[in-house]
Amino acid sequence: MTKISMTVNGKSVSGEVEGRTLLVDFLRKDLRLTGTHVGCDTSQCGACTVHVDGVAVKSCTMLAAEADGATVATIEGQAAPDGTLNTIQAAFQEHHGLQCGFCTPGMVMAAADLLKNNPKPTEAEVRHHLEGNICRCTGYHNIVKAIMAASGQDVSQLAAE
């Protein structure tokens, strides 16, 4: 067992993990932060996307021990403490960027990473950035629309797919 500690959503946490424990499992099982989803276990779907030291990572491919000392942000840390949705979450709701919701946490975290680095992305840039995230319900159009709306851009002219 390895002792680890990190800051998750602004709170110091610690625990003991086996060397093979994935970050997604530490978050879900040890910390009970179940918003980060396990979709494929192979880094293909993006449902497990979190931010580690400000960088979007797929937590199903990172060992918990690798995050020792890091700052981790999960979907649970995106809304305000009173539950008010952040700009991206509100845009997903307003523009119907979610259906079953399984991919939504990873999509929101990927969108936050994109908008941090590219505050006014084009539609093509949004679509390119989401290539590592799979949604089986929406067809992506409303997700793209929501991300563009969250960036403050007019989405009324986006072509429907």
C-alpha cells in the first residue's frame, strides 16, 4: 500500500492505495466522487476526464499514486458551493447538450479545458477538441452548441445536423 495525498476540488484528501489503483477508482471508491464515470477503461470514451494540475486527463489511464501531491478537479467541483451551475454546465442545460448524462461530466471537463486554453474556439476547434470524448445519444451538435455558447459566442447561426 502507498500513502497518497492530493487536493481534490479545493479540499486536502489522503488515502492508502495499491500501486495499481487508477485515479478514477480512487476518486469514485475512496473519495465517493462518483460523477467521474468509467466508460471504457481504455482511454477511448472520455467519460473519466478530470483536471490534474490544470490539465485534462483521462483518469482511467492514470495511477492514483501519480496524482500524489497534485491538484485534481472533478465534475463535482465545477458548480458553486450552493449548487449553482457554472457557465459550461448551464449552457449544456440550456442548449440540450445532454441526454442520458453518462458522457456529460467528461464533456464538461473537456470543454472547461478547451475554453481555458482557447476562450473563443471555432466550431471546428470544438469538434476537434472533443474527438477523445464519445456520446452515444446526442449526435454532438448540441454539445458543440453549448460549448460555443459558454464561450459567449452567438450560436443561433450554427447549422443543425
